[in-house]
Amino acid sequence: MAKRFTDSDKWKKQWFRRLKPAHKCFWQYLLDNCNNAGIWDVDFEAASFHVGEDLDALETMEAFRKQYIPFALGKRWFLIDFIDFQYGDLRESNHLHVSVINTLKKHGLYETYLAKKQAEADLLHEKQSVLGDLKGPKNKKEEECKEEEEEKDQDPDLGSGKESIASDVPAESIRATKLTLLKSEFEVIRKAYPGSRRGLDLEWDNFRKKFSPSEIIPLLMPAIDRGKAYRDGCATVKAWCEGWPHFSTWINQSRWTTEYGAIPAPKQGFGAPPPSRADLEATMNAALGGQGVLS
């Protein structure tokens, strides 16, 4: 049984207070059921069972869109602040951290994690430089003393020092990390699209101008799979159906929302079996007023 730290102050935070009760319960479920690196295998059926209420996937994704990064075509979530809160900065010399690092490497997220930490450090350094230029010598000395006192009060095993950074400092790096992962997911989708397409950068820029990547990307691959299944069905019975439009057209017109109906019935002479003698006789008898001429 895993034992994890919990943030008792979450009840004071506005984003959490505004959640409906089922989503508050879901968040706790998420923190308890993700792995040691904060990765959750998306399973809303199981989550709904444990929460005791049916969770709408899209509504839940929207409610927590700032708390996770989707990857593996939306099949997994990476909880953004989980590692920092549970472990602080990961170190390969720490045996506990090694298992977390190995989990990140297994899912291809370790380089992303390192890039995020480097971006946070660069942003903090830049901000401190700007603030240092604006402050006088006296204020700078007071600030240094204050930071030293804060460091003494912090538990090094929790790595809570990062929480003293202004909340807007890591925001840009988190956003950049999200976009990097989302772009890689988009590239997998672009390559899987059966129709014609342009290069990644052109298609990605076009997509970002019109839609929110974190909301739409999880919907794209299932839509492609539905389109493939429908067209394969049409090909089986040799029925006509529309071909794949250009990828940018498919994106611009929100074709991932297309609902496919029943596969068209095959036309006579194009793969349909010929009518039986009984069917022909029934048709003729009906045309002659049911006189049973052919019977």
C-alpha cells in the first residue's frame, strides 16, 4: 500500500473549491491511483465506479486541463505537479528517486521532465536578475535574509522550497512542456491520417490557430479509426463513400465530429448477390396483382 503526502490546503484553493463534489472525489482518486511518477492510465469507467457517479469524460478533462498533460494519444495522463510535491527535485543518487526516473524513462517523459526543470531554473534566474536591478542594496539584503530563513524552515526531503517561487514563474515552462508533448501526439496522428497532408510545422500551426490542442487532440485518433472502419465497410460491399479530404481540410472543418451512418447497401451488379427465384416470383406476382401467374 503506497503512502503519499497530501496537500491539506487544497480546500482553500479557488480552483478546487469550484469543483463539483464528484470532481473533488475524482481528484483524490487520481492522486491515489496514479503510479509513482504521477502517470494515470485513463479509465473513466473504473473512476466512475469508485467515485460512485458517472463521470463525463470531456467535462472532467476540461475541469482538470491545467493539472495534467495527456500523452499516448490521450490514453495516459501525466500529473504536472505530482513529482515536485512528492519528491522535490529528482536525483539519481537517491534510491527512491531512481524508480521514479525509470518510470519516466519507460514512458519517454524523462527528457521532458529535465527540460521543464531547466526552463523553471532559467525563468527564476531571469526574474531574480530583473528584480535585483530594481531593488536597492538594502532591500536586496533583506530579501537574501528572508530567503535564508525560508530555507531553514523547509524539509529537504520534501523539496518544498519550490513552492516559495511565485506561481507565475513555472507557468511558461509548464505550458511549453505541454505543447511539446501535444505536438508529438499531433505528429503521430498526422502520420496516421490516410489522406494527403503537409509538413508537421505547417499543419501544427494551422491547428493551433483554430483549436485548443489539449481539448481536441484526444478526439482525433478515435475519429480517424471510425472513418477507416466506415470506409473499409463500404469497400467490402463495393458501395461508394467519400474519400479522405486533405488533412488541413479535415481539421479546419472539424471533420472529427462526423457521425457515420449505416454502410450503404450494395448496388446490383457491384457485389450484391443476385435475387433468388422465390424473390423474383414474389416480385412478379405482386406486380400482377397477386394472381399467382408464376406460381
